[in-house]
Amino acid sequence: MFGYCTDPSALEGLAWLACYLTNGKHLTAYASIGTVLLLLAITAPTALTFGFVGASAARSRIAPLRWLGQGYTSIVRGVPDIVFFLFFVIALDQAFEWMRHQVLCPDWNQPVRQGNDFVVCAAAKLPLSTSPQWIHEVYGFFLAVLTFAIVFGAFAANVLFGAMRAVPKAQLETAEAYGMTERQTFWRILVPQMWVFALPGLSNLWMILVKATPLLFLLGVEDIVYWARELGGTKGRIFDYPHPDWRLWYFLALLVFYLSLTQVSEVVLARLTRKLSRGQATFAGEAQRKAAT
Amino acid sequence: MECLDTIADYGLRSIGVGQRLLPKSDFTLCQQITLIGSGLLWNIYFGILALGLGFFFATALAVGKAAQSPMIRKPCEWFIFVFRGSPLFIQFFLAYEAFVILPKEGIEIFGITAETRWLTKAWAGALVVLFLNTSAYSAEIFYGALRSVPKGDLEAADAYGLSGWRRFRRIVWPTMLRLAWPSYTNEAIFLFHATTLVFFSGFPAWQQKGDALYYASYFADKTFNPFVPYPIVAIYFILLTLVVIGIFATINRRLNKHLPGQARRIKYRPQVIR
């Protein structure tokens, strides 16, 4: 990075540290912070969509659809979510490969499960064994995102279902009295009003999502936990920057990173709550109105 | 019967009793159910001890956070902030690395050598982390409850001449527990769920003695079939959750015994990962 970093063995003190912290591997590690933020940025809206669909389905008047929605919202109760994380990553992968197998190799006559193996034809492999390394990484990340979205979608569905029920009944009855169809009532009356009721639950969920991101490591993605272990481990003389076991410091840095992330989220969410409460027929909204007059 | 043999061999495998080697191939359903169930013993061990010890520490922290003097309040606030604001997963890693660094021969404190070796083992090290973590989460729940103890209760206590410790023990604390109990039940359930993280986060499973999820992922890795072991874990945990809810509901009824119709049903709201 810096000009004087060409001969690390001659460096001392701060200069050594500056070069050490900006070497190639560290820069890759900093990029993995981006992976975490990317995961948050993709998962949050996706999970919210899954949750919205799930909650709407759970309210449906068509019984099978309702059961599906209620089943989805209740899968996460009582079972540790890490079980779902470990389960979905393999299960989704096998499900995709199996579907491609059915489409691409219709004349394959052997069973897919042979003893302890899961065998699909070569053309159905995901990603194809000929594809470059980055495709493998992207596919792994995609599976992780989908897993996160499914699990957190179920939580979000739980929250949104509660929020939809919290919208005052009179509002919906008024809408009906004005001759709105069911669909109009849903989109014009229920959905705009439910957010303020959903917000406490959703902000809680966001905090949990932030604190769940290190689990990416378990799903086989090279995230910041992976790099903290990799970079912190003892480096012997053959390395440019030899150092003893520094994993403690790396994890301490991770701890500080997560503390600041949750702290910033808390401040932003508190602001959002204030904003959304404005003009609402709730306690917080009423308090704001009184303060203004 | 064959399955009974399997139970005899592997029923207590997770604590080192019975067959030394794990099954290597031709896994039967009975083997998976037995071994995963044996792993559940660790989840129960971590859960009960962390919760039992954490309860008292959490009460102390909650009272400390509500204290007037900043000398007491600030450390409690920081403790709660650090443990609630960071992922449990990172806390496990950090604690493990810290325990490894401690000198192997123990630390001299006032002439007594404190053993530190066992802290790097999961049974002690992970328990310490879970204990601190649940203390912080419970303390926040208790603190919230402490602040909503009705003013009238305190005034009545004053009128009866109760003060200091006696007022806390007989008026404030029981009311605090009553108010906090539904949330505390949820916290207990999350804690049991959080125990599945132990063997995935730095702490090695010595001689393959692991918890329920450890064995489940062992089977899933070997058979490449996630559709059997993970549902087994899920069923075990649903049962465990129901037991926890049952026990806490009993305590809840006892806490609210004198209030007719007040023993509200505890509503379980999952919150999961920390």
C-alpha cells in the first residue's frame, strides 16, 4: 500500500503496523465487511417481502393458502433458527440440483440418493464443475441469502400478521361501508396503517438480523469471522509479517464493529419510529400532537 | 432388540459413557434419534445452569442499573450494552481465544492458584459466556419491570414501615418478577436455543462429545441428507420448549396466586438469535 512497505522485515513500530494492516490479505478482509453489509441490504427487503406474503397468506380466506401461511409463520417457533440455517443451505442446494436434474436429464435411470450420496447428472450440477471460482462463491452467497431470507421472512411474517390484526377494526368497517372491495380495503386502508404497529417488532428483527450475520461463517461464506480466524492465527517466519496468535484482538475488533453497528441502528430506528408515529391514533402520536400545540 | 442395543451404546455417548466410536456408515434412524437425544443432555445442562446462575446476577445488574450512583450504574449499563449489542457467536469466539491465552499453570491470586485449564473446555468456558449473556438480557427485562413497579406499592411499603432490604425483598422484587415473567419465559427459551451455538463457535467438541446439533450436523455431513437429522433436532427442541413453557407457567401461576384472574397466559414470541 505505502511506498516504504517493500521490505517488511526492516520496519518497526507504527510503520510496521500500518503496512501490516494494509497488506493484500487485510484488504480482502476489509472487503468482507462489504459482504456482511451486502447480506443485510439484500436480506432485509427480501425477508420483508417473504414476511408480507406469508402474513397475507395467513389471513387468506382460502383455507389451504391460510394453512400454508400459518405453517410458515410457525415453523420458527420452538426450534433454534441455527437448525434452519444448517438445514436450508443443504436442502436448498439439493432441491435446485434435483429440479435441474429432472429437467436436464430426463433419461437418467439411477436413483438420486445412492446410499450416502446425492447423485445428479453432470449437467445438473450447481454450479457446473467447469465454472470459474467466483461463480462458486456467488452461488454460496446466494444460498446463504436465500436461507436468511426464508428464516427471517418467517419472523417478519409473525410480526406483520400481528400488526395487521392491530389495525383498528373500525377502520376496515368504515372502508367497507364506503363500498371498497376487499382488495381496495387491504391495499388502501390496512397496509398503510399497519407499519406503525409493525415497527417495534421489525426493529427488533433488524437487530437480530444484524447479530445473526456472523453465522454466514457457518454457511461456508468467507465472511469477517473467517478472516478474523485466518489473519489472527500465528504467523511464522516464512510470512512477511510474522506475529504470534492475535485472534483475540481480531475478535475484539469484530465485537466493536458489531457494537457500533447495533448502536447506529438503534439511533436510526428510534428516529424512524418518531417519524412514523406522527399523525397516528396511537399513544406516541397523541403525545407528539400535544407537544406541538 | 437392535434398537435397545443402540440406546445402550449411544444413549449417554455425549457425556462419554458407552461406545467410543460414533457410527461410521449404514446409519439407522434409531442411531440418529439416540445420538441426537444424547446430545440434548448438553443443551439442557447449559440451559439450566446458565439460567439458574444468571437469574441472581441479572437481578443484581437490574438493581445496579436502576441505582442512583453513577459509580454503580455505569458499569452495569456497559455490561448490559456490550452483551446485548454484540452477537453471541462473536462472544463465544472472543471468550475462547481469551481463555486459551490464560497461563496453563493457573493464576496466582492471594497465594492460591486458580485453575484456568478447564475454561478452555466447553463445559465451563461456554457456560461462563452463556451465563454472562443471559444475565445481560434478563437484566434488561428485569430493569424494565423494576421501573414499572407501581408507585402505590412503594408508598404502601413506606406506610407499613418497610425500608431498605426488607422493602426490596418483600415488595419490589416479587412485583418485579410478576411483571417480568412473560418476557423472562421467552428469554429462557432463547437461551436453550442459543446453547446450540456452543460447538459451532471455537469451543472444540472433545472426543466428539457434542450437543444435539453437533450430532445432527455430523449425520448430515456423513449421509448428505439433511431431511432426517435436522427434523429430529427440531422435534427434540419443540418438546424441550414445551417443557420450559410448562415449568415457567407453573411458576407464573404461583407468582400471581393471590391475584384472581391475573395469572395471564404467557404468550410465546420467538426472538431467537442473539
